[in-house]
Amino acid sequence: MTAEPLTDRGRRTRDTLLVAARSTFEERGFTGTRMGDVAAAAGVSHGTVYTWFDSKEAMLRALVDDMVDELRHLLRSNHDSPTVSRIEIANRAYVKAYQANARLLEVAEEVATTDPHFREQLAEIRTFHVERVARDIARLQAEGRADSDLEPHAAAAALCGMVETFARQWFGRDGALDSEVAVTTLTTLWTRSLGLTDNTARDSKESTP
């Protein structure tokens, strides 16, 4: 349970606590974090933390809720016609967001094994991603620009799973690797698996009124 800040000062205090909680969770993991650790990181008293959050689960829930909202907005905003260039833009945005949230996602995955709220939140963003990609694939097939023998939802689930798993391995705690290589690799695998080419994207752009 969290308290809702009613004043600007209250909002600033809550934001400070969440920043401190995130850095502490990312450094120590969920099980290694105590409320007192967050209070120390935020420079406030132990009691101040409990004014806003009654448990470390509540703090993590607020952080994950904000992260899921950010990812949903990102996935929703990349909704132009899925040409090769748009797929590259979407992969770049996803890689950037994953890189920024990699450690927090690891912590959320840790807690999701026992807490249904986090399990449902992570499942929700994955479902949202798959459904959106499935619609894009179906549209490409209807336009004759993607292989027609692919089942859209199955193809979307496979591609989204590839992107997420790749990002987890590439940007894991010990995997601060080249993001450009990641974007290029994902885009090439994604477009080839759908039968898209640069010529397809160029022809589509030229035919757009």
C-alpha cells in the first residue's frame, strides 16, 4: 500500500524515495534490500519511508507500474506502417528502453516467481507487445508485403520472444554490449523472417500518396 502525495513537497518526497529505491533494488536485488537501505539512500528517516510505502513490495510495485506504463507508451507510439525502416526505429526504441531498465526488469522477474502482481504486470506488457506486432504482420500480409504462410500471432510471439530474450542476454548485468550491433541484428532477423526487404519498404514509401 502507498500513500498518495497531496502536496508538491509530498510528491517530491515520494519521487526521492522511488529514485533511492530503484538504485538500491538494482544494486542489491529485492531480497537484499531493506527499508532502512532506502531511507539511507534517500537521506530521510526510517519513519519517512513508511509514511509513503508500507513495504518494499509497495515501492517495487510503484516502480514496475511506472516502467510498464513507459513501455506500453513506447510500443503504442511506434504505430506507423511497419516498413523495414519503421521496424528498425521500433527495435532501436525497444533496445534503448530495455537497456535503461534491464536491472529493474531482473528484479521484477525475481519477485514475479512468488508475487502474482508482478507476474501479471510482466505478462501484460508481453501480451500487449505480441498483439500489436500480430496486427502489424496481418496488415503486411494483407498488403502482400510479408510471407502469407505465417500465422500472425505465432510469428509475433516468436519475434517478440526473440527480442526480449536477446535483450536480456545482451544487456544483462554483465552484458553492456554494443547497442548498434543489437539493433542491426534484430532488424535483420525480424525483416528476413517476415520476407521483407529494403526494396519492399522503398516501393511502399514511393507508392504512398
